[in-house]
Amino acid sequence: MTSVTRAGHWVGVAILAGYALDIASNFFLQPMIRTGEGAMGLLGGAAAQPGLIGSIVLMGIVSGVVSLAMAALLCQLSFAKSFAWLAFLLLAVRAASFGMGGGELASYQLFRSLGDAMLEAPQGALAQLAEPLWALVTQQRDGLHYPHLLLGGTGALILYAILFRSGWVPRWLAAAGLLATASQMTGVFTGILGAEVSLYFLAPLALVQLLAGVWLTLRGFTGEPQR
């Protein structure tokens, strides 16, 4: 097994790990925070479930570190190749995404802290401001969430551009990734503009990421990269 093939296995594992962590957090754990209607349904739910909030934050950090490690590995493999600039651009985008994700994760800790304070003094001044504070913090979270998703889609677009240029995977798989990321970015951009984000735009990338992750985990990179 060549070092390039072995690196492909690790990239596949990284894609699947990030996929599993992000899907589990966004679609399973985060909806569990809310335990009722209104502001206290979210803030009180966060305060009552510190372990859940901690798990969401930890999974977000691990996902970001995995993405950075994968980008660093691709930089090493691509060094002195014509597409090396794409790999270093990917690393920069992943680093920016990691930083933006940290701000988004801080919102969940803020949900919990506010909920704790309001539950300790349910008739206090802070509790009386539950609705406007809830609106403010959720808008701050959403204001980071959609740009973060868009930046994540940009990173995926660069990744599949690297795979297309390098010849490490079949061209049809890399091309499918490019089309899927374009779809995801289009859907997320509608959210930035204030419209509803349709899952139809997001589903193609989820399917391609799963396929690419499984393919690379089982087969690794094939052939020598293009110069």
C-alpha cells in the first residue's frame, strides 16, 4: 500500500467522522435542547441539560479539528504540485470555519448560562427579559450559523476541486461533489438572505459526502497525482 493510498483512507475516515458528528449534532442533539414553547423552552431546556450542551460543543470542536487535520494532510500530499495552492486555500478556509464555529458554539453555552440565571430567579429582572434575550441570542446564533455553513460548503467545493485536479478519485465522483457543493451553497445563501433553506438543496452534498467517505475509506486514493 503506497503512502498516497493510505492517505486516501485517512481522508475517507475524516470525511465520514465529520459527516457523522455534524449530522448527529445538527439533526438529533440540537433539537433536543428545546423542552417547551417560548423563550424558556429553549433557555430552560439548555439549563436543565448541561450534558447535552457539553456534547454539542465537544462534537463541534472535534469535527473542526478533524477538518483541519484532513486539510493539513492534503497540503502535505499536494506540495509542489500544480494544485497545491488549492490545498493551502482549503486549510485557510477550514481554519476560518473553525474560528467561526467557535463563535456559534459559544451561543449554546450562553443559552445555558441565561437559563440557569433565569431559573434561579424566576421573578428577577433578567427573567422578565426572557423573550427579547432569547430573540437576540438566537438571531446571533443564526447570524453565525448560515455563514458558517456557507464557508463549510466553500471548503467542500475546494476539496472536490482538488480531487478533480489530482486524479486521486474517479472524475465522476469529484464532479458529483462539485455539483453537490454548488447546490448546498445555493441553498444556504437563501438562508442568509432570510428565506427558508430547502433540504432539497442540501441533500445532494450529504449523499455525495457519504459516498466519497465510504469510497475513500475502502479504496484510498488511486494512482499518482497530476502535476
